[in-house]
Amino acid sequence: MKYLSKVVAAGIFGLALAGCTGTPMTSTHYDSSQYTVLGHSQASATGLMLLGVIPIRQNTRFVRAQNAAIAAKGGDALINTQVQEKWFWAWVLNGYTTTVSGDVIKLNKGR
């Protein structure tokens, strides 16, 4: 029985650590001959922490905001990227809104 409680505790600890991982937002460097600028874009994404420990769409909010900003102009990537974050509090949760803005580019074909 003592062994079982240690296994359960280790499993819960492992799940807690796995819930704390996120998707990194990447930004590739491009030479100006590789793309055409489509224009400036901006998008936001929100994640929540229920009871301060349960993430709801929290770990992917940077990437979701970046992808939405790129898709808004129909481009391939984002350069001159800026990231802003706001947060709010409610009785049982905290919310974090990330806004990503920058210049959307379309990569030139054949490069």
C-alpha cells in the first residue's frame, strides 16, 4: 500500500509538470530579398488559470495570437514582432491576454 501511494504521488507530480509546459513562439530571421511585406497586423489570445492551478488554453496563447495575426493578412510569417500582455482577475480564475503585432510578410517563391 505504501508503494502504491508513492506511485500515485509521482504520477500526480508528473502530470502537474506536464501541464506547465507551453509552446514557444518562434520568429525566423529573413533577408529582405526573401519576402514582400503585406502590412501591419495585430491579434490577441487569452488563456485562463482556474483556481490558480488549472490552465485553460494558457500554454498556447502566444502562438495562437501570432498565427491569428499572420492569417489576418494572408501571409507566411511575422517580422518586427512586438508582444504585450494584460491580465485580469475574477473570483476563481486569472486571465492572461497576449497581443502580438508586427509586419506580415509573404515569402517569395523559389527561395
